Amino acid sequence: EVQLVDSGGGLVQPGGSLRLSCAASGFTFTDHIMDWVRQAPGKGLEWVARVRSRTSSFATEYAASVKGRFTISMDDSKNSLYLQMSSLKTEDTAMYYCTRSPLGRGPHDLWGQGTLVTVSS
Amino acid sequence: DIQMTQSPSSLSTSVGDRVTITCRASLGISNRLAWFQQRPGKAPKSLIYAASTLDSGVPSRFSGSGSGTDFTLTISSLQPEDFATYYCQQYYTYPFTFGPGTEVDIK
């Protein structure tokens, strides 16, 4: 089955760190770009970060709101995507979704179920 | 950053109705526009990319049009499972940006 399974969310204090994971099955990263998208409680969607495959040297892009604090990466040997989050702020509280974007098509054709990150003291 | 706006922000409608949602970009984005559907408590689902191309498995009652700055999503005959929030997103340039969403609920 083609799917993405997000994990790693939880409660963390402001200034803390957390690593999110996304396990992919049913496809390989070679022909896809991977993104993280988040959604604060009761709010809309916000694109967070993107990573390209090994053939594109794992090139990355970030939203300004997370640049310098978050790092997106992929391990194609494990078919897994990660989001290392540091210096967390209360405004980072959100559901985080891993998504797949096939080459030559539109973004986010497949979504994980989401993992909730709560930043609070 | 490219700002995306949607109208209306919400609408109340009935099964069988025709629904049109508008999305506008603050700069021209060619046809780099996608639409997503999100049901309450669920992850979003891709409906349309490249402004008018239906994603795999999406019913033909959904259609998209537009280019440049103005885009529309049309549902020709609303079904019970279509009551949801709809988001547009530009992927012409980074950072990718979403519209604020249009909530479609039952009248």
C-alpha cells in the first residue's frame, strides 16, 4: 500500500527540540520530492520545508518562519523523511504533515495522517 | 511572498448545488495552482494541480480553471462527502503559499 506515516510529535517546552519522522511505503523517494506542511489548531495550511532526492543532491527549501531552526532530511535507504526542529516557539504548535510531490506533477499528492507538536511551558 | 486570497470564506449550500470557489494570487503564477480538500479531523487531499488537471481518483464533478492570477474551483453537483474546507496553493515560487480556505457546509 502506498502511504506515509508520521510520528514523533509531542509536548515540548519553548526553546526545546523535537524530531519528526515520516515512514514511506509503496514507493521510493527517487522520483519524488518530499515536503512538510503544518496546520496550527483551527487555522489554515502552511508549507514548511522541501527536500529533493539524491539525484538532486538532497537540495532543500524552507519557509522564512522556520529557516535556521528546522532541518529537513531524508534517508532513502530507510525510505524515511525527517524534520529536526530546534529553538521551538509557541507559534510552532501545529499538526505536521509529511507529503509527497511527484516529479513533473503538482505538489502534495499524498499526505501522512499528521503528528501533533505542542510547544508550551 | 505571493499572497493567495479565496472567496467566499464560507458558504452554505445543498446537495446537488453547483459551487464555485475563487482563488486569486497577488502576482502571476502561470498555471502553478493546486486545490486541496480537507474534511474535519482529516489530512488534506489533493484534488487538482496545474490549475485544471484532476488528480488520480478525483470525481469528474470537480473542475478547475484559470491562469495568471485568477483561478476557480467548481463542483458541478455537490455530494454529501464534499462538505469540507477547500484550499488553493501556488507552487510557482518559494515559499509555496496557501489560500486561507473556503468552508463549504450544509444549508
